[in-house]
Amino acid sequence: MKKSKFPILTSPIKVGNVVFRNRMFSAPMGATDITPDCSPGPRTQGFYELRAKGGAGSVTVSELVVHPETDGSHMLHLNLETVGCLPAHTFVADSIRRHGSVPSIELSHSGQYAGTYMSDKNKKASLNQWGPSDNVRPDGRPVKALSREQIADIVKSYGDNAALCKRAGYEMIMLHAGHGWLLNQFLSPYFNHRTDEYGGSLENRVRFTREALLAIRAAVGPGFPIELRLSGSELFEGGYGIEEGCMIAHMLEDYCDIIHVSAGSYQFGFFDTTLPMFAPHGDNVKYAAEIKKHVSKPVACIGGLSDPAQMEQILEEGKADIIYMGRQLLADPFLPQKVAAQQEDQVVKCLRCYTCMAERPTTFTRRCAVNPLIGREIEGMEVTPAYKKKKVLVAGGGVAGLEAAVTAARRGHQVILCDKSDKLGGILKSEQAIPFKYEMYELGVTLERQCRAEGVEIRLNTTVTPEYVENEAPDALILAVGSTPVVPPLPGIDGDNVVIVNNYYLEKDKVGDSVVVLGGGLAGCECAVHLGQEGKTVHLVEMRDTLAPDCNIRNRPILMRNVAKYSTAHTGYAGLRITEDGVICRTPEGEEVLVPGKTVICAVGQRANRADADLLHWAAPMVREIGDCVRPANITKAVYEGYHAALDI
């Protein structure tokens, strides 16, 4: 095998008495199914196990509440009183270790944000919210200052829980002191207004965290790795910045073995912590790099990282010693294995679409847009070979068809994939012209690459007709014939100044410096942001009262913030006709106004290609319809349906 392209990323690192097989660690992400008594359920075990199986050096289980008496969040607990709690954690730790990964667990206390993860949000009103000082949360709930006695009891609970974690088989402890949770609240001058030994000077503000670290060390003994997770900067006015973050890290490094540097605070949203698609990859690495200059212990970084070459460069330049990935190892848990095998071109990259984070508050489960296994790992982590090999014809080479084709091929079927155009990727091809959506375009490229590697026969410029199916005589036909852009019959819609959003990547040069985006759905909003980022004057027109109502609840707030920053939105405006000067619209008050723009981007939605699908509905012994031809939706639905259609053959 030729020399590795990523020698540092794939090299072992020893921390304390533990050797980690590589520098690619799985970041803390909350469990999938937490039982009513706050123990990990069987799906949680599968959720963490898959990333260990994929080759991560360490997998961190998150979040273990250390003091339920003052933190009512519905997160993991660990005690001897709850029947089945200790063995449930033991099975989780074992499921990580048996694949060669180091099982770690994050010890946490929400502080004044107790109840954040409770299913019944109304119950938060019945909880006492505890913090460093008397306060009122942004949602109006009062916060009570912890007494010295309570602090001492919480410190003891950190040690008690650490001892139980070690007993369960976890081999590293991560102490969460970032993101606005309790220890961070004590570190922060914004939250901490105490006048006793836990407030005021920085020395006093770090006291609680130091005591927690000492309690953990006393419980686990020497050589057992302890990782301290910090926000390098709180990233809001009144909080501490990177200069004080460096001081905090320096003051606490003697009590831990790894300093894990994140950024931001729950106080003002998680977008600075969990970077959106609009932010540069690795934007928070700079905080780890700065802290590394002031400490001697290994430093871990995190922040929307998905490119192995970028990760290797971070390590090579000495900005960090360990790379953490959260969402990326949901998108592709096998990234570490692929990097070690020098198959990095097979990595499926995270879209940073927040599907995984939006699913938890919506259904209290997990889902990933590009990985249909996430949250459902116990249903099977392998694509099992088919009992009887069959001939499968897939009509349509968009994301649904590609996922179906590669999965069917992995099952051992003979697969033919046809697409009527000269390139695969379907609607994903249009994303290549928008930098912050480029990973969506790359998804199509990667799936095509995987299809070819699995032996899928690809036929381009080929329309699947009933006669074509009859001639090929497949055992199964998967219809992934997609959708077509909706083009409203407005006067002027055929003008040279009009570009259909799907064709923007082909006609980008036609777009002038002033643009009207007609249609305020997800595609229209994202196009408006992109054009505004390019310096164009953008007006966004939507006939409904709400922009992008189908956007998930985590992504929509940051999308709306960017829409407001880069465009002028007009909701309740109905387009009437297009002129060379823009779009004549009817306002909510019934007036006709000109929304100015020399170019008009039409982004009013997609329509399922039902005629194509209906024509082929009875063309083979087994026919399955998937993706946009059923109902135009999103990548998540297309991938999930494509994967399971192939499993059903």
C-alpha cells in the first residue's frame, strides 16, 4: 500500500495510559432513545456503535446529567438505584470498545437551562432553574443562585458519576464546561455575578470547574484520561473572549489530559457552536489554535470539518492534536476507515443542513439527510446480500435513484441505472454554482462514484419507456424519475432576463447586478442569500405570508437571518407579469407595484413527474416509486426511500 496522504490524522495518540488508534474522534451527540428513567435504550447503543465500527479513535456518549436534583433535563443518568441503568451503560461502552474505539462519556449539568431536552416543554415551568447567580432567563423563567452546599454536592456528584462510568467500561471522561451549560455559566462574567469564592476574579470563576476536575481525578485515578470541553470564546458581548479563554485553559490544564476547544453559548443560539452551511468549514479551529499556544496538553478542535485534507493540514500546522467530528460522522461513520484506506473520494460529506438536530425536538429521534441508518442502526448496520440475485433497472439518476442503485448493487443484484440527461445527479447538479451548497452537488458525484465502484451499469441519454423495460426484462424497476420546475404562466416568463433556478448553474453569466427571486421557498431563499453574498441587489418575492415554511426548525432561523442580511423580502406579493425592469406584483393591499431587478430567477417550486411514473407503473414484476416523482420533498426523503426500495428487492 502506498504511503498515506494523511499520516498525522491516521497516526495513534497516547493520552494518559490509553492509546487511541487515530486522531479522528466522534464528538458528543445526544442519545437516540433515552428511557423514561433516563437510561440508554437499545437504539442508543446502535447509534454510538456505528461510529466505532466506522473507525473513529474515540466515541463520546452524551450527555450524562450528574446532578438530577438541580438539573431536570431529560438526558442520560447513571446510578445504582435505577434497575438496568448500569448494565445499559455497560452495553453501550462495550459496543464501542469491541470495534477498537475508546468509549468516552460527557459529564454535564445544564444549569439554568434545565429542561432543555425534556419532551414536555411545559414541565420546565415546574423546575427550579439553578445557576451561579439569581437571574431571569430570556424566556422569562427565574434562575436561582446555587448555594455553597449545593455546589459541593454537585462537585461530589461529578466524582461519583465518574467512578460509575469507569465501572461501566468507559475509558475517558469528558467534562462539559462550554456552550453555556453550568460550568461555563460560572466561568462567564455575563452569568456569574457572585461575590463569594466562586465569583468575581477569573481565579474564583474557574474554581467550580477545577473542583469538578479534582473530584473526577480522585474517582478514576491516575492515567485515566480526562478531557475538558471549553468554549474558547463565548462569542457574545458580555461573555469572555479568546484572550480569557486562553487564560482559563492555562489555569485548568494541570487537572486534565485533553483540552477540547469549541465556541459559542446556548444563550444566543447554537449556530456559533454547530456551524451552519453559510459558515466556512473549520471556522472555530482558530480558537483551538490560539489556546494551543498557551498550554502543553493535547488540544482537540471541532467545527464543521468534513474534508480529510483540511483536517490533516490543521494537525500539520500545529493548530490542534485531535480532530473532532459530530455531524460528519453521522453523514459517513466510515470516514476514518476510508481515510486510512486512502478512499477519501468515497466519503459522503455532511450537508450541514441541521436535519439531525431538527429531528430531536420534532420527534425526539435522530435522522440524517444523507445516511438512512442514523437512529435506526439496530435495524441493521450492513447491507445484507440478497438471497436470490435479480436484475434491477433504475430509471432516474438523481439522489434517490443513485442511492437505490448503489444499495441494490451492494446486495449483489445486477443493476442498470438509466438517466435521460448526459450527467447524473438530477437536481443536485444545480447546487454546484452556490458555494455553501456545494456539498449537495458533491453528494451526487460521490454516489455516482460509489455506483461505478459497485459495478452498476450506467446508461446516460437514455429514456426508460415501457418498450425499453420490456426489452430489458428486469425483475424489479425502481422509478426515480424526479420532478420538473414549476414555471408559472406569467407574461414575460419566457424573456431573456428570466432564469429558472434549476438552470442557474448553466446560465449564471446572464444574471445582472439587480435580481428579483420569484419564489420564497427553500430554493428561492438560498438563491437570494447566495446572490446577495455576491454583492448583487436582491429582492425576494413570495405570495405566501411565510418564507421557506418547509425548512427544518433548526435551519430556518439561520436561513432567515441571512435572507434579511442579503436581500429585501416581500411576502404576500403575487407576481403578475415580468418586464425588463423587474416583476409587477400585487401587494397584500391589492396595489400593483414594481419589484425592481434586471434579472428574474424563477424558483416557485417543483412538480412531480407523475406522467412518466404512471406510464411505467405496471412495466415490471416489481415496481417501486421513490423520490420527487412521488412528491417533491428533500434529500432526506429521497435517500431514505432509495435505500429501502433496494433492500426490498
